[in-house]
Amino acid sequence: MTQDTGLGILPGLLGYQLRHANLKVVGGFAERIAPHNVTAAQFGLLVLVAANPGATQAALARAFGTDRSVMVRLIDRLEAAGLVDRRAREGDRRSNAILLTERGAALLETLKREVRAFEEGVTACLTAEETETLLALLRRVNASGDGREKRK
């Protein structure tokens, strides 16, 4: 006879629920885009480059929330795959403008369809309104502080 393990207060904790949702969503997302030889970070960067054509590596790093050395490696991989180009910026040859290639733009459109279909499956248990509410609430949580009290 097996005994179910009680979870105590865990189901009522935001961190516990977010962690389980994160594992479910991130794992499924990675599987969905893997056949295209793209990681989640690379997908995110392709989206940022498409939304900010000609942005510098430094600007993309800030928007992505990472340091410049990580951004350089990500861009190197995308450039090697023929998905983005680095071009000298007009008026500032010390920094490069990052742009999607035609191949990168086409792949991004395919990936966006894949991601939308995946997310529709994940949220199939929710109404469209509930999905929007969940996203709005998560955006608010992400925009707020980290929950740590300031110590004097």
C-alpha cells in the first residue's frame, strides 16, 4: 500500500507554483523549438533583434538582462548560423548594429507559430480572459521588487 506524500503549505506558495509551472513550460518550449536547432535564449534574442533592428550588442544585453560577454557569445552563434548580421553603425564604427538576416526572419516566423501553438496547449485549461489575467499578474510580479525587505 502506497501513501501519498502531503505537501503541507507548498501548494499555497507562489514560488512552489511558479517553479512547477516554469518546469512544465520551459521544458515543453525547449522541446518544441529543438528541431529548429535554436535554444530558448536564442529565440528570445531573435525576438529582441526583430523588435529593435539595428540595436547595439550593449542595448540588446540590457534589454535581455544579461552582460555583454554573454550577449556577444549568443550573437556569435546566431551569426554563425546565418540568422543575424553585424554591421558597422553609421556615425559610430566602434559598435555594431545587429540585424536579422532573411533566413533569421523566416525562422523567427516559424518559431513564433510553434511557440504560440505550444502556449495555446499549455493554457488550454484556461479561458482567453484567464490567460490574459495570468499574464498581467505575472508582469506585475516581475515588475515589482524582489520581495526582500530593506535592512537598515
